[in-house]
Amino acid sequence: MAEIFDRLLIRILLTGFVCLMIYLYRYAHVLFYPTVKRQILKKIHPAENPADTLHMFSRLVGIALIFSSMTFNESSGVILSVFHFVLWGTIAVILYLVSLYIIESVVLYNFDYADEILKRKNMSYAVVSLCHSLVMAYLTRTILIEAENSLVILLVLWLYMLVIAGFSVKYYHFITKLSFNRMMIQKNLAISFSYIGYSLGAAFIISSCFDQEHYDITIYCIQVLLKTVLALIIFPLFKRGIQKIFPIKLGGDDRMSTHFESDQQSLGYGFYEGCLFLTAAILTTMIVNKIQFGTIYPFF
């Protein structure tokens, strides 16, 4: 009976630590967005600004996703296990928040949080921010698992992941027909649905490239890079193939139709691009990671 209560107490303590990290996140929000300092101690009113609510609480989903990869092994001793859980949980949340700041600085450098969220209540901006929260949480969770409790390997893989993720978001502008900056200013949700489909697909591809056996960090990084390059070759093939199988029509029958641009900026086209990118990415992970080759030619 005493052992049951001890285990229950440990679970309650770890639950309290996770809640503490969420509490600290609320104040860490001020470091990245100083303009919300006056609001941070006030009660949150979701109905007043849905975009701000989505922007803030999407980070909580990301933190929960990261903690889902954390483990507590009592076999190494209670004190040591608690210390390990607390240390790695703190490091993981810090890396996650820094990753978010970096990726948003790359993608949303033309936009300001105070203007888009607090003043304009731009829901398109908030949805893109939600996408970043989920993607970076998923990728941070992946490298936490691959690091296998090594702080040095964790930092190396984290930096490596940021570089690949940075190039992937820049690649989006080459494959979409939508104008990201213009449609973001217009608060057009079509660009956010297109972008979220692409970003989630890119996250699946990057995560699958990191998910492999590693004995030497140098060889492992080379293998990740080679799989990433292979994905860059396969992804456009799937994208082009799906477009040929399911052709779409924009505008009227007249070549000079004025409806072409409006159709392209519609929610339907945003859904189309998002689903297209996500489907092509999922199929790409299958080709890159799920095909195993044996010995094709016999040895004599």
C-alpha cells in the first residue's frame, strides 16, 4: 500500500512540474512579444480576440506534445529520475520556444505580432502561427527521442533540424501559386490552409528523415541530408502526378476571364493546395523510408 501511495505522489509531483512549466510559458510569452506585457496578468477573454486566443493557446498544445515524449524510469533511482525529467523537460520547452521564435522570424518577418493580432485580429496570421506551433513541437519531440538522453547530440540535431526546417519553409514560395504576403495582409484564410497543409507535410518528411538508426553522428547527419535530398526529388513527382489525375479549373471558359484570380484566392483553392501538399508529402515519406532494398545482384 505504501508503494502505491509513493508512486501516486511521484505522479502528482511530475504533474505539478508540468503545470509549472506551462505557468512559466505565460511569462515567457512576454520575452518574445513585449507588447502583451500589460495583458499577461489579466484574465483572458477568448471572445474579444479569437486570433490572440488561438495564437497563445496553440503553444500549449505544442508543449503538451513535447512532454508526451518524456519518460520517467524509476529503476535508476527516484531522485535521479525526477532530476532527469525536470532537466530534460526544461531544456525541451526552452528549445521549443526558441525554435518557434526563429521560424516565425523567417516566415513572418514582414509582419508584427502587435499589429496583426492585437490590432487587426488577423485570423490568417493566427492559423499560420498555430501551424508553426504544431510543426516545431512535432520536430522537437522527434529530436528529443533521437538524442537518447545526450545533451550534445540534442543540440547538434536541434540546430540541424532548424536549418532543414528553415529551407523547407522557403521552398513553399516556389511551389505555391498564392501570394503569401499579399493574402496575409488581406486576412485571406486560403493562404493559411495552403500553408498549413504544406508545413505539416514538410514536418512529416523531416521527422521521417531523422527517424533512423545512428551509431556515428557524422554518418547519421549525412544520411539525414541524403534522405532530405531524395524527398526533394520525389515530392514534386507526386505533386505533379496528383495534379494530372485531379485537374482543376480556375476562372470561366474565356481566357481573359476576370474570375481567375478570385478563384485562385478562394478558400476552395486553399484547401486544394493544402491537401495536395500534405498528400504528396505523406506519400513521399513512404517512398523515402518504407522501401527496403536487399541484395539485388548476387555475389559470386
